[in-house]
Amino acid sequence: MKSVNRILDTIDSPAQLKRLTPTELERLAAEIRQEIIEAVSLRGGHLAPNLGAVELTLALHIAFNAPHDLLVWDIGHQAYPHKLVTGRRDNFRSLKTLGGISGYLRRAESEYDAFGASHASTSISAALGMAVARDLKGEDFNVVAIIGDGALTGGMALEAINHAGSLHKRLIIVLNDNDKSISDNVGALHAYLSELRENANVRRFKDAASDTLDHAPGGSLAKQVARRAARSAKEFVLPSKSGVIFEELGYTFLGPFDGHNVQQMVEVFKKAQQIEGPIIVQVATQKGRGCDFAEADPTKYHGPGAYDLATGELKKKPGEPPKYQNVFGETLVELARRDKTIVGITAAMSEGTSLNMLQKAIPERFFDVGIAEQHAVTFAAGLACGGMKPVAAIYSTFLQRAYDQVIHDVCVQNLHVVFPMDRAGLVGEDGHTQQGVFDIAMLRTLPNMTLMAPKDENELRHMLYTALDLAGPVALRYPRGGGLGVPMDAELRKLPVGKGEVLTPEEDIARSDVAILGYGHMVALVQQATQELLNEDGIRAVAVNARWAKPLDEELIVRLAKATGRLITIEDGVESGGFGSAVLELLNARGLLGEVKLEIIGLPDKFIEHGAVAILRELYGLSSGHIKQVARDLVGVRHAASATRGDAGALA
């Protein structure tokens, strides 16, 4: 609950921060943290990373003059404090709701959001582009990229650092080093940054070097000498294996500094504006700061669901079915114990994909490559060349970042790599950049690719088992969150490739009015709709679990088309190029379009906004009610209840 007389309630723009005293800024930081903790508890969001970036955000907005100066935040996991001090305080509790503010950065939402972002490692590339545009136009302002140390493992970030170092443009990169991304950070660069962060000698020397730069006599030449002396001394106090990577790439490297000391950070950022060329400022922060349970487990509270404010206990419904991701993780461990060639790969999402189960059970066959999906896919291809069975578990929306590698390094060579795609379909509150709605269309067109989706969590087990037994690239998609609560088979079985499952008695097909094909977890809606159509309207519908988008069950689809003359498909993905499009292509190839009516239910050609999944499904027709109305229109049946209400839209 909001307290009275909050300083936060007086802040409508960053300019007001500049007039606050150190004591007032400290109080404001506490208020911002409390507001974030309370708001996120309602329906979930990114907690720990935002709590760690409060003082850093205040310092940035005091030292720079946004939106004239451009602050380019990477991904948005650290941008809630930024939202709160840039005019979105009153709407903050609408975070991630339909019509409310986004959980990420959006240019359309605020002039202070210089660049839209919710995928990691983009900030330096975007900021460099803005800096080059500034100089080409003869303008004068600062461009600042704020990137987490986890995002620095991404290939784009390293490519941008390499490019910016060679261009020598005036660009400030703030490295928010909280020792984590979502899972624990990995890799040699992380180890290097940790060494810088923890080396007390370096920290003491940096203070002395800063003072030297401030008071160096003799103008720019003396300052250059001082800078070179600083670099040489840092090389001396660090172990030789570390090197001074960034400065060798053409950067002035400052830090590490205490990212929770607002006054110090303001001074550092003001000094950074006076240095020519690209600068990297390393800032040490604590993920989850100011919240006991988030500090204790920043991975769990990176992006939690709703939780109890007092205890941090996540709110769950009693008897909630297992999550798809956990069923996948448990099944993979079961299979990996049987087959020593199975390995698991994640791109910094071990907990999010439940590959941490494999990490715990068989650590030598678990690989976290950091936020580097492109590398993950080609690394998997190399493992496949070596006779292993790589399972590259990557969220649907994140696999988009490795599309070329899926094509060039896996499909072209027909390598057996399995891609379990978690968070496929609508993911809800995370919004338009996180909705996993393109994977069917994206992968279905690729030669050698096999593509499938389970109707429930039990079938997911059998699909993973089947995928590992196939040849060539295989992808299977499943949604975020809990399953249907169906019984789980003890024994795994292989599913016939390219064969769907008819859920209606065979003898009923010949006298059915329409066949409804569901792909993936849409099958539950199909089953509900077919039963209700019979009960409410007397429409006999065949319910089908399609299972495969590639290869299609052509024999079954053609047989149903000829038997009923009417087909409906439904999928939790974009209509363009998806499962329904595949059925349309089949009917066209068999010369059936003139005699068969086909309706495709899927998502439109637009980016789907943030909001609760249940609301979005209703909004876009992924519901049993919409399936029924489409069936009625196809069959030409007037629904009695709708007609009584005078609903002309319900008439055939």
C-alpha cells in the first residue's frame, strides 16, 4: 500500500531528481524498491534485477539529461525504476496488464525509452547506431548503453564492442555487473569481470587514478600519460592471464564502482562525459537488493509470478498440474540416464527450461553457453557431428535469434539436433516481443525439419522420446505454465511419425458434419468444442490431435476432407505459414479446394500485446466458443441461444 508523503509521488520527470539532497535520494530509492516489490507481487514481473538497479537509475538520470541524452537500456529487466521516474508512476500498477504499461522498453510508451528492448544484448549495437547518426548530423548529446554482465555474453554485444572500439565514437557503456543474468553467469568473460570486481588492489588504484586524471597538469598530453600509467599499473596488479581486454580494444575502462552509491556514480558519469571516444564503466550492484527473499535467491525471484509480500512465497493453486517445462526436464533426465550420448544445452535459461534438472543429475552432459542462442545451435550441430544427441532447449521467441544457424548449420547438413521450444504460443504478460507465435511458420518451411507439438504433458514425454530416436533436425513446441493434469504413462512409447490421432470413434466419421484439427495444446479446446457442438446444436464434429505440422498426416487430412467436406484448424501461432497453411497447401495440391471448405483459426498478422493469456485467447478467437461459431457458420446451423438474443452474427 502506498504511504503518505512519498517523495516518489512528487517525481514526474527526471529533472526533479537533480534537486534532491543525498538524504532524500536515499529515501526515494527505498520508496522505489517498495513500489516495485508491491507491484510485482500482484501478478509477477521482473523483481531482483530491478531492485539492484535503483541507485544506478537515479545516478544516470541526474548525471545525464534524458530524453535529450539517450539512455539505451538492454532488455528491460532493469528498467522498472526508470519507468517510475519518467512519468509512469501512476500507471505502474497496471504493469503487464492488457492496456497497461509494458514490462519492457517500448518507444511508443515514452519518449524516455530510446530503444525498444526485451531480448538481451542489443543495447550497445543500438546505442552505437545512435551515436553515429548523431555525429553524421552534427548534433551534440550523450548516448549511454546500460547492459548487464549476463547480456555481455551475447554475440551481438561482443560484435558491437568490437565495432565501437574501431570507430572511436563518443559512446558510454555502463556495465551493470550484478554477477548474474537469470541463471548464474558462465564463461571466461564472466570470470574476467569477476576478477576485476573482486580485486581490491585494482579498486584502490582506480580511486588513485581517477584523482590523478582530475588534477593532471599540462593539458591533454599529461592526461594521456596518466591514463597510460593507469592501464600499466592495472596490468601489473592483475594476473597476467586476465589481460586488459577492453582497453586493448580501444576503450577507456573505468571501475568497478559501487552501483548503490548515487553520489559517487553521478561524479563518475559526469567525468565520463568529458572523455573522448568509447568508455566502459563497470558498476557493481546487488541483484535483489532491499528485499530479503530476492537477495537470498535472485534466480528464483528474477521474474517470479505473484507472491506473498511478507514471505515471498509464490502463490500457487492447490493441486496445480505439473509445468510442461518440468515434465520435459524430468523426462530428459530419465532418457539421458539410459543413453550416454544425450546432452542438454541452454542459453542462460537452465531454470526457465528445467535443464537444471539435468545439470544436477548428470552435470558433465549439461552445457550453459550464456545468452548466446546462435552459438548454442551451432555448438549443438558440432556435438551432433561428433555422434552425440544434443537437446538444445530454447524458448520459442529466443530461437528466432538463431534462425540462420538452424538453417545453415543444422538443416542444411541434416544433423540430428532436437529443439524443445518452451513458451511456445501466447505467453501473456511479457508481451509482444516474447509471444512464441512464429516458430511453426518459421520452422515448417525448412527442408529436413520435423515439427511436432503435444496435446498435453503426458504426450510431451512420448514426443521427446520419439524425437531423440529420429534422424535429422526435430523441433517440438509446448506452452508456458502448467499442463492439463492428465495421468502420466509410466512407460515411454514412440509415436508414429506423421500420424495424427483421431479422438472421435472411427464409425462416427462417415456421418460427421465437420472435422476440427487442433495442433498442440489447442486440442483440449477442440475436444470441448466438439462435445458442446453435439449437445447444443446437433453438429457432429470429428476431433483430431494433429501432432505433426511436418510431416503432415496427409492421408488422414484428405480422408476427413472428403468425408465431411469441411475442415477447421486451430493453432496457437500466426496463421501466415502455420499449421493451417500447411493443410491449405495440401488441399490445393490434391485439387480439393473447390469441394472442401477450410477455416483456419490462428493469430493475425500483428504483434500480440501483453495481457493475461486467457484474455488474449478470447480476444483472438483461440477459444472453444469461437471454434463452435466457426463450425456453425461452415455447417449452416443457426444456434438457438444466439438467435433468441437476436445475434445476427450467429446466423449462417
